[in-house]
Amino acid sequence: MKALRTVAVALGVTLGALIVIPLVVLAGLFVWLKLTEEDDEEALELEQEGI
């Protein structure tokens, strides 16, 4: 019975990791995109003012 519980916990942790890790990666990419998007807009504004 103890071995079955251990397997169930391990399976739960594995499934949780398979769901949580990609979500964390996507959230990080989204934040990085938003931060770099603002920098790109500022660079475009500076280029347009210089022309």
C-alpha cells in the first residue's frame, strides 16, 4: 500500500511539473516580450524624431 501511494505521489508531482514548468516559461517569455516591446517603441520614436 505504501508503494502504491509513493507511485501516486510521484505521478502527481510529474504531471504537476509538466503543467507548471511550461506555464512559467510562457509567463517569462510574455514578460520579456512586453519589456522589450516598450524599448523598441522608444527606439522607433527616437529614430522618427531624428528624421
